[in-house]
Amino acid sequence: MNRMHLFVAPEDYPQVRALGACWDQQAKCWYIDAAMSRERFGAWLPDAEAQGGPGTDFFIESPEAYIARAATACRRCRRSIEVVCLYCRRGTVGAQPLEAFRVQYIWAVDADLRRQLRRWPGYRMDASAGVYLNHCPHCGARQDEADLHEEPGQAFHDLGREVPDGVRLEALEGRVRLSGDDCVEV
């Protein structure tokens, strides 16, 4: 079945359920199938431009990109969750070559990267924020990027040329292309 994941805040669950969306218990998110009218769910669908639709210019490219995975506590329910971020061993940001950098506040991805990111349904475009964010699989709360990267002891703060204990890297296929607001060279 061809599914389109919806980006639904917990307070909107009754509304999307009433409109006919389905709940994926394993992925902990709402979805619609290809036969359903997308117009009814427009408020919870990512717009084409933010997803890297036609005409999108990508600012960041990397032939050696990874998903970094780590455990942390949800900022709302405090349960243990897995969070992810995009990490590049090498690539370019604008015209500048960089090595060992993380990308935060991602607002556009190419079709291949979008396909690969489906393996982590909790990391998805947050329609209200306009960027990819981690979401708690238990309570649905979005996890702020600043709470994962900026201070010592946070999940990805020490991710650099060396991978710290507790962080696992999974290689992404091919050259990834995306745009984000913060690139942290470490």
C-alpha cells in the first residue's frame, strides 16, 4: 500500500481520525493511503517545496552522509526515545567544502533522501515548524534541535570527527542533497 505520513500534533488526533486517517501503531504516526483525498488532510501534509519539490535549490550536498542515532528522554513525557540527526563526514555547504559536520533545522531534502528517511518515522517534517524534527513515539511531542545539539551532555553535542559512545551511525546511500539552517562543523 502506498502511504503518505501525516504530521499531526496530538491535539489534532481526533480531527484526523474523524476525517478517516489511519494510525500506524508500529511507526506511531497517522497516515492516509493513495485512495484518500489529500485535500482534506492539507494541514497535516508537507508542502512540496519544503520536501524538495521541483525548483528547489539545495544548499548542502554530501557523498558520505549518515543518520546518527542516540537515546535521550522526551522533553514532554520523559520516556526514553531514540533521536536522529544528519551527519556528514564530508560534503559542501554552498560552495565551501566541509568535513565532519551536522545539519540542523533541515527544511528541504531531495527525493532519495526523503525515501531513506522513512526508516525513521519519528524524524519528519513538522508542518508547524517548517523543518524536520524528532517526535516522541509515545506522546507525539516534537523534540527541539537545540535540546539535542547545543549543550554538553546532549545527544549529539560531542558528535564530531570521533563518534562518542552512545551514538550509532547508519550510512545513507548515494549523494544526499538538502537545505538546512545550521551546519555545525566539528
